[in-house]
Amino acid sequence: MEGDLERTLEAVGPRLRALRRQRGSTLDALAEATGISVSTLSRLESGARRPTLELLLRLARAHGVSLDELVDAPATGDPRVHLRPVVRGGMTVVPLTRRAGGIQAYKLVIPASETPARPDPQTHEGYEWLYVLNGRLRMVLGEQDVVLVPGEAAEFDTRVPHWFGAAGPEPVEFLSLFGAQGERVHLRARPRDRRSPR
């Protein structure tokens, strides 16, 4: 038990550094947000200082995560998915599934922008299905440039160059199901009537 505690505490420093860098924050900005000195933050991240509960609570609040997430506490058998948003290239990505492999589900939020973003299409292995919840989603897919509105869905092979952006001045939210090995999402419009002849 003592060994587990030591390993958890040793892992806090690298997790703090990774969280700060994920959010594009500096030690100075974090010091201002938490009231913790830059030197203390630096020593916490390097592992030269052992974190106290008071420091961890302030850092968890500043990063917008729970204390359990900050220290990567082991799962307690709770079946709920504890959402851990990640910001990538200005887009907030919220993983909705926990299991490795197979189809992965995400909620994505692209913030509003005064000036339209310049498309930078990317490719990778897999197959993606998406559904727009709010806002207007601009999707560049190969030679196509389309706008999807709430309630619309699209699916495509991710080896085709693709890019997403907000198509208007408001943020856009959408769900994405992604299969790394090219799994497709199979949707059935209505349950089969078992009484009907085949």
C-alpha cells in the first residue's frame, strides 16, 4: 500500500506538467490563477517537491479536473464514464468511451471564431461517422466543402483528406464515432418485426 502511494505521488509531477502543456499555459499564468509561486509549481512538476492536498486542490480547480483525475486515482468500479476533455488545436475533444480498441466515441466542440479558419486537411487510417448537435459544421472532405447543420450526419473513410471547422460565428458541437481499423457504424432504422416472414 505504501509503495502504491509513493508511485502515485511520483506520477503527479509529470501529470501536472502534461496538463499545463495540454492547455497551452505557462508557469507564470498558472501561478497567477492558483496563487502558488512559480518556483513551487516548477518543483512540483519536476518531482522535487511533494504535493500537499491544499496545492493539489488549487491545481485541480485551475485545470478544471477532479482531484482523482489529477492524481490518476485507480477506478473504483463506478460504471459512469468520467469525462476528461482535451484541447487539441483549439478544438475540445471529450472521449465518451474508455475501452481500448474497437469503435471510439467522442464529443467535439469547435469554438466560435471571428475569422474563418483556413482548412488544413489531414489523413489517417480508419472510418468516421459524425452527427451535428449544435451550430454549423464546415467539413472539407477531399474536393467537397459542405456545411452540416444540427441533426445531419456524415460518414467517410479517414484516408480521404478531411478537416472540420465552425461554419458561422457560433461554436459547433458534434458527436464522432471512429474506428481505427476502418470499422463502419451499422445503423438500423427500425427493429425487425419478428412476426413478418423472411
